[in-house]
Amino acid sequence: MTWMPPEPMLAAPTPEPVLLPGWAAEVKWDGFRALLSVETGRLVLRSRQGTDLAPAFPEIRAASAQLPDATALDGVM
């Protein structure tokens, strides 16, 4: 069974932008929100809707070779 990253959380408005200890956030002005996972050397890079983004970002594919297995990242590119 191949590990897959969890479903992304959608943004939600908040009346007071206070973060819990240990949490970090940033404003997303533009770009692509992506989920990346590496399992047994296999890269999965997808959009929030599940679109495969790996072909469009060869530099991320190349850099993912440096990541250890069972890595999961959620971010903006």
C-alpha cells in the first residue's frame, strides 16, 4: 500500500488571526498550492484538486531526490 498525503485543509476566515503555539501561517497571494509526498523514492506532487503537477515542475522533481521517504509537504509554489 502506497502512502498518500492527507487531504488539504481549505482556508477559512477567522475574526482574530491568532495561531496556537507551534503553528505557522502565511498569506497566499498567488501561485500554486501543492501537496508533495515521497514514498520509497516515488514523488507525488498534486494540486488541491488532485491534478498531477510533477510534469510542470522538473526542478521540484529533481530536488525531491534529496528528501527522505515518508516526507509530506503542503505549501505554495
